[in-house]
Amino acid sequence: MPDVTLPTIATPLSENLQILADVPDPVEPLPNATSLPWPYTDFTNWAAFESDHPAVRYVTGTWMPIRSHQASQGQYHFTEDTNADITFTFTGEAVRVRYVGFTNGGVWNVLLDGLIVDVIDAYAPVATFTGTRVYALGAGEHTLELQNTGNANPASNGHMLALDAVQVYRPDAQTLILADGALPTATATPTLIPASSIELLAAPPSPQPTATEIPIQVVSVSIVMGYDENANGVLDVSEGVRGISVRLVEVGTNNVLAHTFTDERGFAQLQASTNSPVLLVVPYFGESWTVQSHGLGTAQTFTLLLSPGNQPGLIP
């Protein structure tokens, strides 16, 4: 029986289909998402989730609501706690943070799905209601996190993190976001043609390397420390040291990039964004280690095992 070949039939596209190369910028004022029912997805284009929306979770820090006619809906929330943290889970393809800059503005991280995507310097010589860039994402559920760092612009007199609103983008059914702003075209199948002759030519000169500025990278470390009470050379579960200061320090400037204390297990974890060499420092014991950046999501681990003579009365 001879083979049967069926012709390829193209699927017709809607005449109203809109193909965009990038997510469009939000044009304020935006619709207020406060009245949307859970799971807060009944909208298209851009919508604003205000700082008092129930999906905005103030995880750590003391936050104060402030009334202002310049705010998105007349109110924003602020804190100066250096350990302050906010999370917001949403469904969409892009997000933008509207925040307040002022003379006491601090430096804080923007994380999406657990990864640092931006570092915001919120210092401004006068009160400014502004926003981050638009962060494009794949379709689906995502988690935004705003994390105060304790760092600040040299001109700032504080560490303020002030959230006005979170703006979320959801395209409608007739809109596609494609990298080149066009549907991919069919790729022709190459045909192999034997060469009639081969001629060897001198290669062009190799391009000379140019200096490239080192990009900002995320450094993640964890450390566990304890006293070897039973002198077995191993850090057992009950031997952790609590309340010891641990820092990530920039080499050359001694600028503290991150700071925390060990928990009851003797464990601590830090993360910072920088383009400079970094040391992990335990000042109380005079110990330090060089930290290498291994990319997002990969943390170096260090262990500090103390002799029994250092415990417990000498340890705060």
C-alpha cells in the first residue's frame, strides 16, 4: 500500500491577537485590586495591590501606616527595622514595586521566587513616590519579597523601607508576550551539497580582550559553630553556640554587607549582593574565611569547632 502524505494545515490566528516584545509599562492611576476576591486573579492588564492588601504579609519588623495624598491610594507602610521583611504571592507575568524614597531611605533587596533580582537605594533628597523597574516573569504563581539589608546610601540618615503598592500585570487572552514581538517562523531544512574544492585561507586576527566591569553577584554562606565538649573532634547536636555575631565584610573597605547571630544550634546563614571580594568574619573568636560566589541558590558552608576550654562561661 503506498504511503499517504497529508498536507500541513496552518491554525488560523485571531484577528485581534496582539503580540508584544515586552511587558507594557503601567500607566497610573491603576485599578485598585482591594475589592478582588481571592485568589485575586480577576483582572487583566495592570492592577495595584495596596500596602494594606491582605495578600501583603509583613513578616518581620515594626511597620507603621502613613497617610499621604501622594501615595497610590492615600496610604503607605514604612519601617526602619534593618531586619524587616515583606512577602507577597501573586499570579501574573510581571510585577513592579511602588515605594517611597526620602532622606532616611535605606538599601533593600527585591527577591522573586527566592532569588535577588534587584537592589534598591531608597535615599532621595526630598520625599519621592516612585517605582522599581518592571520585572517580567513567566506565567503562573510567584512570590515577591522585599528584604531590608541594614545598608544605606552615605547621604542617608536612616534605613527606611516604605511600601506604597505592588503592581501586577496579567495579559488578556488576546495578548502574547514574545521576545522579538513576533511569532517564530518555520525553519528551512538545510540541503547538503558536496564541495567542489577546498581552499585554505589565513584566519583573521583574533580580537583583543577588553576590560569588563565585574558584575554584582549574590554571595550566600552558612556557618555552624560549637564547642567540642566531649573532645571527640565532631560537632554534636547539643554543642552549638548561640548568640555569636557573624558578618559578611567587604575586603578593602571593611563595609559590613550582612550581619546576624547564631541560633540555638550554632547555625547562621547570610546573603549579600556585591562585586567585591568578601570575608566571613566571626569577631568574637577572631576567625575569618574567604568567600567565593558560586551563583544564585548555592551557599558555601563553614564549620567552627571550638575547644572545650572556650565553653560555656566565656561565651555570651
